[in-house]
Amino acid sequence: MQSKNKNQIGITALYCRLSRDDGTESESNSIGNQKKLLSQKAKEMGLTDTKYYVDDGYTGTNFNRPGFQQLIDDIEIGLVSAVMVKDLSRLGRDYVSVGNYTDSYFPEHNVRFIAVNDAIDSDEGESEIAPFKNILNEMYARDISKKIRSSHRLRGSMGEPLSQPPYGYTKSLENKKKWIIDPEAATVVKSIFKMCLDGKGNETIARELQENKVLIPMAYWRSKGLKRGGKKTQTNPYKWCKTTVQKILSQQEYCGDIINFKTYSKSFKNKTRYENSKENWAVFKDVNEPIIDRETFETVQKFISKTKRRAPKKENGERSIFNGLIYCGDCHSKMRYHTSTSNKEIHYFTCSDNKVDYRGNYPGRHYVRADALEEVVKLELRRLVEILEIDEPYFAQLLLRKNDEEREKDKKFLETELQKAIARSNTVSQLYEKLYEDNVIGKVSDEWFVELSHKYEKERMDLKAKIADTRHQIEELKNTNSEYGKFISAIRRFMQMDNLTSPLLRELIDHIDIFETEGTGKSRTQRIVIYYRFIGYIELPNTAKQTHIADTRKGVAVEYITEQFTA
């Protein structure tokens, strides 16, 4: 009796919970109806000092809910003497956790537990049926999760976007499944890609956006009245982070594509999203109007994949125009840009793999002066200009012939893969038809039919996407001439410019390999190999031999010779 009287000291917590899944189960589960039922029952039982704790829109598969956590805090300070819920499923759908609260936690804190519709009252003794009800409640959540995942997978495999449109797009008012360009945000996205092509790092881009008072994506969406998930604690609406810039630069959706299944959850109890491997993505190209053309996007991906972002070294206040393009010809590591400590006017690149010098794998430092490198690149580009001016048809034919064999090899491989995909697609269609017939005559159960039909449908959609992508790649190979045309156009722009620029370099050059110097004294030479975009290394015909001599350090000169050699 003393224990029972002690339990009556404190308030009665009326706990209500509703999630989207529960809302489909019954209208009686609404928060309003739960409140009405609980208040009426509490009044009948003489529990007049009541307080509502509500979690509207929170799943029952975990207990990280604000209303429930507030209830636990009040129990800890001795404010609550009884907890009342509509039924056990309102408390939660994880039978282990629910059992822990009802069998251990509440009794240890002298809290009476009442589940109205399940006829459970801890003051009346233990309920033998409660554990079974908890298991059934979890099975319901598991079943709902399975159905939602299946529907989610089916919609995603058919090309329906499963996520909110990224910054730069918005949903169409006529069709919520269609993304349209948001002109204001799209302008910012284009400027970010342009700054990246100009050789600026993520930190520099973020700083310039902040200085120009450009709203960060979350602040922009809020200014437009759009609800989006993510952190809303940023006090400065103009403070861009380099991670935000990195995310924008890596989003293929800006090419007009829809990409589903980029993340996944491990179970219906664990809501954490994990990165999915790219082979498990479902990619649907050219669905929406692009903000960034595909060629620009791929150029940026190639550039950022080679560059580890860090505080840049500066050359007269600006980064080197060659940053991200220079590689060691021996170990293939990216070469780093430095400024001489003894002479601030000297800027140079050295191999980033510093250990090679001490282990003796590759002799020397693979050193090249930035100004010397610029002169060598100019000399080589002028040689291309010379050939183009003398005989443009011959130059075009030279470029076409350069990759004929590789292009034909790639084409045969793609055509073989296309035939395999088409054959497998036909097989999957036949398997699906047989599965349907077996289900009709009773040889396959409805459960197996649903399971296997979803599997075949996913494979069919994946094959459909692969067939379309492979055909697109084959078509691109056929149109290689247009790529060579872009290269020639870039050469023509170089003819009209006095100096090299970062955008022009990235339009013309894929990367440059720097090898260690050879010889001694005045006979020192260094090999530099330029690989151009679209066409790789060009073996130029015999032209006038040109040289450039640079003092790499005091008293030592290196002669860079631009002439034909066998790579």
C-alpha cells in the first residue's frame, strides 16, 4: 500500500505518437483521437494531474524522439508517476526496447504503465500477452518497411527522382516528379564551375561567394519558403563551406541526369544513410534540362579527382595556371608548386612523392621551373599552330588517324557488351513471362512471385539503362570528329592570345609528364611530354627544331628540346 500511494505522487504522462506509416493503419491513430481517448480514460481512473507528450511524425522503431526524451527527463527528476498510451505500438515498435521500458525501467522508477486498448495496467500485475503484442508490433513495422522499400526500389528503377532537387533546380508546379531550372540558383552553380575551371580551389571559391554576399543553399531555400532537410544552425547566411562547393562540383544531376540509390539504410531500425557504391546507382541521363554541359562537368571531375584541395601556393598573388596538370613521368604522382625561399621570383614544380629521393627508387627531384614550363608549352602550341596554318586538312587528318585504332577497338568492345545486354534483357523478359504463368497455375506462390518479379524488374531496368548508355557511347565514338573540331577551335583561340590562361590550358591539355634531367653540365636536357585532351600525345611530323634554355638554379642551365621522339 505504501508503494501504491507513492506512485500517485506526480503527474500522469499521456504519451501520443504518430508516424506516416502508422497514419495509414487507422484514422483512430491520429494525435487528436489519441489525446481524446487518453484524457477520457485518465479522468475515469481518477488521474487528473495530466500532461501530454507528443511525437507527431516520428517512427516507433527507435526512441530518439523529442517528446519521448522529454518524458524520460521528467521521469528521471521524479515528476512522472504514471505513463499512459493508447496501445503498446504507440510506445514503440522495437520489442526489445519496449520490453525493457515496461518490464525494467518504469518499475525501477516507480512509474505506473497503462496501455488502454491492450488492457495493460502495471498496477494489476504483469501481462503475459504483452511480449507477444510487442513482437507483432515490430513485425508490422518490418512488413511496412519492406513494402515501402519495394515501392521505393520500383519507382527509382523506373527513373522517378527519389530525392529533392539539388540547389539550382526546383520542382515543376505542373509535375512534381519533374525538375526545372531555378534561374537565380543556376547562375551561382555555373559561376562555381567556371571558377573551378579557372584553377580556383574550393576554399577560394567559398570565400569569393561569401564576399559577394551569395546566400548558402539552405538560406536560399528558406528565403524562398522551401522546406529542406539539413543543418539550419548556420548564423551567417553567406558563409559558404568548401564541402558545399565540393558537393556542387561533383553532382552529375547538373548535366540533366536523375541518379537514384546513391545512399541506403542497413535496416528498418537504423535510419542512418550510408554511401552506396556507384555500380548500384540507377542513372537516367538527359531527363531534365542541363545547367552544366556534360563536357564541362567531366573536365571538372577529371580536374578535382587529380587535385587534393589545400591552401594554395601563390605566384604573385595567384595560383599557377598549371596546377593540377603536372605529373611526374616516373612515379606518376602529382607535382607540387613551390616558391623559392631564397628568390621569391622563382617558382617551380617538384614531385609530390618526396620519399622516392631517399629510397632511391627514382633519382633526382623531377624539378621543373614554372616559367620554363610555360615557354615549352607555348613552343609546342606554336608548332601545332604552324602545322594548322600550313595545311589544315592535313592537320585534321593527322588528329583523326591518331586514335583510329583505339577508337575501333573501343567500338568493338562496346558493341559486344551491347549484344550481351540485349540478349540478357530478352532472357529476363522470358523468365518473367514464365514466372507469371507459374504463378497463375499455382506452381509459384504469390509471395515468391512478388519477390522474384521485383528482382527481374530491377534487372530489366538496369539492363535498359546500360543498353541506352552503351548505344550513347558508340554514337559518341562515331562523332569523334566533333571532338577534334573542338581541339582545333581551342588552337585557333590560342593564336589570338598573347598569354596562356588556365581555362585555355584545361581546354587543350589533359596532363603533362615531367621526367628527370639527363646529362651533365651544358649537355643537361629534360624530357617533357604533353598529353592533349581527346587525342592524347601527338607525334608531330618533322618541323623546325626549337629549344628553350632556362637556369634551373645558379650556374646550371637546362635545355628543353621540342622535337619528335618515340614515347
